[in-house]
Amino acid sequence: QRATATTASGSVDEKAQALSGVVSFIDFIPRLRKIAERVMQAHIASQQSVLREMVRRIKITPDLDSQATPKRANLIAESFKMAGKLKNSLLHRGTLEGRQGLSLSQSLLKKSTGGGDDPTGGEDDGDDDDSPANNENRAGILLAHLERLSTQWLGVLQEDFYGRLMGTLVENVFQEAMKPVLAAECITATAASEIYRIFKVLQRSRSLLPAGGRSSDATLAPDSLELHQTHDVCPSYGKFCALTDIMEFKLNDIANGLNRKRFADFTAAEMVKLVKALFEDSPRRQTLLASIE
């Protein structure tokens, strides 16, 4: 089996090297280069359309179960009122996450060995099933699609060009995923937890972006430098991560984040809308809103 794997790996490397040589040759001929650019632009436009549809299938619904599950309340009485429901919800969630682990593993295994133009690999992703486990599964399928593109492009395209292309696609995913959340008038506690888990899956696409970049500031710490380099090719990454955290934050956490400029990528109007959507009205919420406005 090892010998077979080594042979297969060697075959893939040889093909990549051969294709890289062809790409380099085409790049030297202006007419062929223009044709290649048009083909690549059409390919990227097609992939953006596919990814938008995949984000739509995830069904990010901020007002999920708004009648049964209110916004996060700051009143102790409301917390006691929700205690019984929360216990049952957590038990149900544990069952769903157990199913999700198996479903997601099977999906990613199929995606890593499958092909074709269908972003779901011909697999039924349960488009009519809006359960949390299934939505996270769809996010995993989207991530696997990006990973497959990365595998096809790495070693063939120049690193800088690859970074711009993959950054464009990941940026497109983040922007599409954030739209319904930033526009929401109400984000229930149930929905916020589901959005947090979905966004955490999508954040793993950062590993597909190049470690390098235009930035080379030696005064930055390694983590800060890596984030700065990611921002070069995917400007919304920091905002997407911050929005993910807000879904789990309490009012105090948001207040501390504002003091540390954690939400510098958001406009004041966006932050006000998020706070109003996530939390019930209270003196503490009014104080926080006043500090933002």
C-alpha cells in the first residue's frame, strides 16, 4: 500500500510539474497569455457562483425559532425561565453533534476522493433539512470544495497568483456568509450558537491561504504578522472572526472588545445593529449602545 501511495504521489507530482511547465511556456507568449487569462477569469467567476450557491444552502438564519427562543436576556428572571428549555436543548444538541461527526467525516472522505463539477459531489446534502448538524455538514462540504481547488492549483500557479485567487474565493465566502447576520433585526440565542459553529468551520479555510504576502514588518509578532498577511489577500478575515466571536459574547465581552479595538472593521451602525439584534433591551445594553454611538 505504501508503494502504491508513493507511486500515485509521484505521478501527481510529475503531472503538476508538467502542467507548471506548460503554464510557464504560455506565460511567455502574449497571445496565449491573454487566452489563458480569459479562461481563468471565466473559471473564477464560475467558482464564485458555485460558492455563493453553497453558502445559500447552508441557510444561515439569524431569527431561527424566534418565537420559542428570544434574544439573550440580561434579566435573572429570564435566565431562570429558560433554564428548563436550555437543558433539553443541550441534550438534543449532543445527539445532533454525534450524528454530525459521522456525517461530516463521511462527506469529507467522499469529497477528497470524488470529482465532477457538482459542488456536493453528487451527494444529497439534505437541502430541505435545516437542522444544525446538516448546516454544519454543508459548511464542511464547502470547505472541502475549496480544499480540492487548492490541491489543483498549488504547485501549478505562482504562489503570489495562487494567493490572490484563493483569497478572492475565500473573501467571497466570508462576505456572503456575513450578509444575513449583519442585516438581521433579531438574532436568537439558538441561531447565534448555530452561526458560531458554522463560522468556525468556514474559518478553517484560512489554512488554504499562503503564509507569505506583501507584508514583511519584522516588528510584528508572529501571530500578528500572519493575520496581517492574511488580510492582504482576504480583507474580511479579521471581521469574519470577530463576528464569529460576537455570536458567543456577552455584553461585557463586547464592551471589552470595543476598548481593545477588536471590532475596528465594523462601522458604528453595524455594531449598534448587532447589539440590538442579539440582546434584549436593558440599562446595560443602553450604556453599551451609548458608548458605540
